[in-house]
Amino acid sequence: MSVQVEASPTGVAAPARRPAGAMAVRALREPGAALTFGLAMLKGHWYRVIFRLLGRRFRAGSRFRVFGRISVRGAGEVVIGDNVAIWGRVNAWTYAPDARIVIEDDVMLSGTRFGCARSIRVGPECIVADAAIRDTDFHSTRADRRNPDAPIRTAPVELLRNVWVGAGAVLLPGTVIGENSVVGASAVCMRSFPADKVILGNPAKVAMPIPTRGGEATDTSPVADGEAAPAVLT
């Protein structure tokens, strides 16, 4: 059976959404939720208009919902895919004309703060809490950092499909989070991490595998950082 797809601003094909009839039935069954959803949709449209009037390079796909606030600043580009929802205050700030923040389809953001000088990409189906994601250090780490010629580290940051980033986490330049992985609260990430892992600590390390789909994780084999994984993840 073929599945219809529709174009997305991020360039990734998205599955066709729920039929309008099914959505109407649910709206009649849950009028309060339907009103909240509708207001968030209107707010998403309002932000599109405001950012266009302000000259921001901003694009958002279908069903863009803003339950909180979104701030877009800088000369770079912010591209949001289909079925993306915003809670809290999300800052999408760029610091160079060629900087690009891409939020792919079916992503939920809650208070996330982006600082982008080159490239930040959040893959489809990700959930990101009030974390800080930065692809630049903003200042040189050398002792002569006040010297205008001191180099500043900048490297792309990418979250692959279905990543969950917890509250207070910090993703620094060069971070790549493999698909399905979970970044725990207040973790500080600064390198590449594999798929299907729970990532904890400062500096962040692989702590254990994520739970299996059928139940609890029971893999006790050594994980990437050489530490034994707990027998059970509840």
C-alpha cells in the first residue's frame, strides 16, 4: 500500500496527516483541547507574519503550533518543518548570514535556546526541553581570548531522529546525538554519541542502553565509554 507524502520546508518528505474528518470528530469530543490547538495554530500564523515584516529569514511548515513564544534573531535562516509544536520560550538566534537552524518534522520544543553561527539540525520526531544548543563557543578558549585574532571554535550540531534532550542539558559545538538516544537532565555534550543510548553527566558519557520496545533494558554488556550498563532501566 502506498503512503502519500507532502513537501516540507526542511526538504524531508513527511507522511500525510490525519484526515480532516477524524480531526473534526476529536474536536467535538474534546472542545477545550480543540480550542487550545486552534489558538496555537493561529499564533503560529501570526509569528510567520511578524517575522516576515521584521525581515527575518524564517519558514515554517503546516500545523506549526506555538503554545508559548518563539524569538528569531540574527541574519541567518531558521527553517521549521511540518507538525512542530513550541512550548515555553524558544530562542532561535543566529550569528552569521550563512548560519542555519533546521527543525525537522514532528518535533516538540519546550524552552529550547539555540545559538547558531554555522549549522544546527534537529531531526524528525525529537523532543527537546529547555536545553541550550550552541554550535560556537562565542569566545576563544585560549588565554589570549581578548585578541581579535584568537580562534573561536565552531562546529555543526546535529540531533538524529527521535532524540530526547532533557531539561538543563547543554549541547556544545561538534555534538552529534544518535537516533533514539536520550540526553539526561543537565548533561553537557561535546562529541558524537551512538544511537539507542542514555547519555548522562558532565562531561556527558554513555551510561546505559535505552529500554527495549518490548519492556525493560537488560543488556549488561560494556557500553561505548567502557562502563558496564546497569541490568535494568526503569
